[in-house]
Amino acid sequence: MTVTSTASTAPSSGAEPNGSRPRRPRISKRSVPYLLLAPALFFELLVHIVPMLGGLWMSFLRLNQFFLREWMSAPFTGLQNYRFALDFHGAAGVELFQSFAVTIAFAVITVGVSWVMGLAAALFLQRSFPGRTLLRGLFLVPYALPIYTSVMIWKFMLDRSDGMVNATLSDLGLGGERFWLLGNNAFLSLTVTAIWRLWPFAFLALMAGLQSIPTDIYDAAAVDGAGLWQQIRTITVPMLQPVSQVLILVLFLWTFNDFNVPYLLFDQAVPSSANLISIHIYQNSFLTWNFGLGSAMSTLLLLFLLVITAGYLMLTSRRSRNA
Amino acid sequence: MRHRRLSGVIVLILVLASSLLSGCAREQDDGRTLTYWASNQGNSPQQDRRILNEEFEKFTARTGIEVNVEVIGWGDLLNKILGSAVSGVGPDVVNLGNTWAASLQATGAFVPFTEERMQRLGGRERFLETSMSSTGMSGRPPSSVPLYGLSYGVFYNKAMFREAGIEQPPENWSQFVDVARDLTRPNQDQWGMTLAGASYTENAHFAFMLGNQEGAQLFDSDGRATFASPQMASGVQRYVELMSEHEVVNPDDAEIGSATEAVGNFATGEAGMLVAQNSAIAAIRAAGMKDGEWGVFPLPTPDPLPEGGEAVRSHVAGTNIAVYRNSENKDAAIELVKFLTSAEEQSILNEKYGSLPVVSDAYDNPAFNTDALRTFSRILAESSKQVPMIPNENRFETTVGAAVRDLFARAGTNRSVRREDIADALNEAQQKMRSGGGSTR
């Protein structure tokens, strides 16, 4: 504000021959937002974009143990890393594809269940009743716990010999001899743990969204004879759409990229049924020291997520414009 | 004007950023302080730091060189070494698992121990021949030298042996399985032996030892993987069958991810035998088992040995020490290596850690004259074989170790692992290893 007012008075002060008042430098209105954004932009470049470009560049190099130390002079191999990662006739390509399929299934199930659970809990806690605040707080605990702690607790509970899950199952006469961290059960364990950690966020976001729906719409609907289910279907869900759109996108990106939960749950012995793509990339670069290949896989992951995000945003924004 | 303001802002940002970045720069070296990354050899990093600092006080008094010790857990050590190899910022002296010697040598991060440098350490002949065989690719000067010696042996619970009426330790593999069967009482939660079925490093070591007993050739002369062979399958089968076929191993062991956990099972009497390296001794003691309560015998082999088979009872295990090429104090660093490999320090440190001296002149210490350590040192010196000293050795450990881990997962869940399953798993591992995707030079 002061900048612009100085600028407008400048011509008259400039008319004085020996202007004693120092001239304040002018900054045009147009450049202000850019200047304000500049520090953030700089650090965004430094922290995100530059390493990303570095990764992209690495994906074209043969960057293995022979060239790690002199990584600036690692030989350029063009698209060879990509060709290898996407060769679905070889063992590596098949594994990448499997890992990709597992990740999609994991992300879709986790996001879907988290959204439904979050919505249900938010709706139940919409009316006030004694103990509501307590329940709200309780529901948020999994999200507030440090990820390491919560996943370690699940790891202990899922242990075959002395875990609580098997102990409870055998008390109920439902077996209790099962391995939860090996074989195909590992997928179930991973998904349950991830949902347990993530659904409170959906709950929180949807609860906030519910506050913005005016109660008189419900009253009017009730007068017109709409039941509870009909109210949810025709009022709540459509009016939550803007919140849900962002929520689902964010949850999807988080789960698709999830590294911590599988890494902590299975250590270095990740079963193939729970081999998420980020774990797969980690194992292909850090355990085998083949960072070029790992970078190529990361770039493919980045491209895929970009396409998904762009497609999703295009689809949802068009839909809301049509609505 | 506008430009000046704009450039002012940019300058400010750059100044800020450069002050941030300079935080990452290397501390000023005074030439008299070394940074040493020590592996975790004792019960805890705290204990390691205490033991090492006590010795380094002597070193500082003699040479005036200060040593700054950082103890790093085995799980992080390799990644940290890789990280410092890439960035060029790291310690002066580092410990490494000796099976990584050739793989890390390929990165060129370490100073080669030339003949002249070896002479400073007292000459190559001082070191045990087997330990020296695991220090780098053949035909090149070693990039590391041995520091602590280890080998595999079978620990057994004396009371459980007595109770089961077993008087003699088994001498061959079929006797070994019989003994394990005699010790197994699933209803009392007592098992013949325990193992870390989910640990890929342990699994890879067993595949190596048992495969060699069957006559398997892991790599051909060009360094190409050839381990998908009937001999290797027989070796792996013998290991996995302990759980699937003979049922002398608790299926729960398929979930055990570290040797330490298996040691716990042994020390609490849940299992009568444990095949482990002598570093387990410290952990067994820490878990409350007294020295007279357990004994050690060498890992049995089939009798007679299959054609081409070797009586390999351990791989040449242990910890090596190396000097970074980026060190600005190479001379002081070599001096530290000389100190740590001296007869005096080898005797003191290996006694404290329960490991074996890697130099022959340190064995005068009566502490190494116990039955158990004599057995381990005999195994290390006479019947251990070095893992292939090729740059891709790390990939052998990850691919084969993971394949065996998956076989154990199968054995634990439905208890049937057929010979074809093992052959398939090895084939897949070999395919992965061969199609390294640019893992060669």
C-alpha cells in the first residue's frame, strides 16, 4: 500500500530541485506477488525440484557400485534403465508390474475404507450427546501417534506366536495359528494397519465439511418426508463433494507412496503380497546399489502419479462445473 | 530502481541459502583427530563406545592422535558407507562386514593396502590366511584388513542334551537331524533348533555353507551366477527341511528377522541348538545363560560328502577395517589400523567382544583357550571358505537370501516345500542376479 502511494506522489517531489527527501524505490504492483513468493519458490526449487531433476538425470545413468564415488562421470545409458524396468518378459519387469498391481489394490482399498469409515464416524458424531468430545478425541489418537510407534504396536499384535490377534482368535475358537506377516495375509495386515492410521484424517476433514452444511436443509428434507438414508444420499454426500474430492486425492497420493508402514511392519523381509512400489524401488536401489535403475522406477512412478492427478483434477473440476 | 530492489532480494536469499548450506560443510581438520565408524560388536553401542574409548586413550597417549568414535548398528552401516562414498564426506576409518569387501572395493572408496602399507602393519603373514582371503577381489591389493574374526558353530544346551539321553555331539548331518528330532517336544514348546528364517543375510550364509557341502559352484570364472544347480537346491533343501519335513524348528521362526532373536530362543531354552557365529556368545551371556550350560560343535556335513562337496563348516566371517580415500589424515588413519591390529589390542578387544583375533600372535591370551573359542578358531582357520570375492556378492546375499526367506514362509504356513519349489526359487533368484539391469561395469 505504502509502496503505491509513494509512487503516485513521486512526480511532484521530483519537481523540487534539491529534493531533501530520499526517494523511495518503486516496486510496481505487478511484481509484488512474485517478490513475496520468491523465497518460497526458491526453497521449493532447492528442496523439491532440483533433487527431482537430479533423480531424473540419474535415471539415464549407469549408476552402480562402480561409479557411485565418481557419480558425476557415470556413463550415460539413455533409456536402458527404463527398458529394463519395463521389460515384462524378464524377472525384474514382472516384479515391478506385480508390485504396481499390489500398490493400486492397496491404495484403492485403503482410501475407500478410510473415506467410508470417516464419513460414518463424522455423521454419528454430528449430533451432540454426552461423551461426544471424548469420542472425537479418541478417534484422532491413531493419527496423532508417531507412525513408528503405531506400526510397531501392530507388528507386535500381528506376531504369530505371542501376538494379540492370534491370542484373541484362539480364545474365540477361530484358529489363531495363522501367520499375519508372511504370505498373502501380509496384504491384509498392511491394509488394516494403513487404514487404522489414515481414517482419522478422513474423519477430521469430513467432520469439518459437515459443519458447512446448513441444518435447515435437513429440516426441510425431513418435512418433505425424506428418511435418514435419503438425507445422507441426497444432501450430505453431494454437499461434501468439494471436501471429498481433495480428501480422496490426498489420501490416494499418500497411500500410493506409502513407505513407512510396510517398511516398519515387515523390516527387510517384505512379502511379495505387500511389496508396495516405494519399497520395491528402495530394494532395487539401496539393497542392490543400482541407483540408476531405482531412479528410473521412481521417475515412472512420478509420471504415473502426475497423470492420475491431472486426470482426476480435470474430471472432478469438469463435473463440478457441470453441476 | 526496481531491478536494484529485486536484485537486493535475490542477494539476500542467496546469502541466507549459502549460510544454510555451509552448515553441511566439513568441519575443519586439525590433522590430529580421526573419525572412526565402529560396527556394533558388543551388546550395545554404549558398551562398544566404552570399550573402544578405553583403548583409544592409550593410542592418544602414544601418538597424540585423538579418535572420535561413532558406533553404528549393522542395519545402517552399509547404507552409511555408501552415502559417504557418494558424498565424499565421511569418517577416516571405518568397519565393514568382510563379505562386503569386494563389493565396496569396487566403489573405490577405500585406500588399497599395498605391500608397503601391509608391511607397516607387520606384514601379510601375521594375519590368519582365511581371514585375509576375505578382504577384496583376488589379484588386487586388499581394500580392507581383518579386524575381528568370526565363524559359525553349533551351540547346544547341555542340560537338554542330557535329558534327551544324547551323549555325543552329532558328527554328520543325519545324526544332527536325529538329535534335533530327539530334542523336539512341540507340546512343551521345545524345539530341536532355532534359526532366523526371515533374515536374508543369515539365509544367504546357510545357502552358501550347505550348498558348498553339496558341491555347488556359485559363480563361474566370469563371475556369472550359476547357483541354480541341483547341488545348491540340495543344500537349501536340507536347511528348509528342518522346518518343513523334519519339523524340528518352530514354524514361528519363519518370522524371525535377526540372529539376535534366535539367540534369545536358544538362551531361554526354547530350542536345544542354534547355528550361530561366536559373536552370539556375548548375547547368550547377556540373556542369562552361564558358560557351563552350553557347548559348541562344528556344523556337521553329510557323510559321505557328495561328489565335489567340501567340508565347509562356516564362511569366513568377521569384521574388516578400511581407510577412506577421502581421508585427509591417511597416515594417522593407517596408524590407527596398525594399533587395532597389533597383537596387544587384538587380544584385548577380541576377548571383550567374544570374537577371534585375526593375527596369529594374539592367541597367547588364555582367554582364547576355552573349549568353545578353540572350536571356533579351528573352524575359522581350517574349515571355513570365503564367500565369492566378486563385486556382485551383495546381490547374491539379497537374491538368494530372499528366496530362502520365502521358502521358509511357505514352510511355516503350509509346511510343504517340494524340491521343485526350491529349484524354481533358485532359478528366479539367478535370473534376477544375471539380469542385473546395468549392475556391471
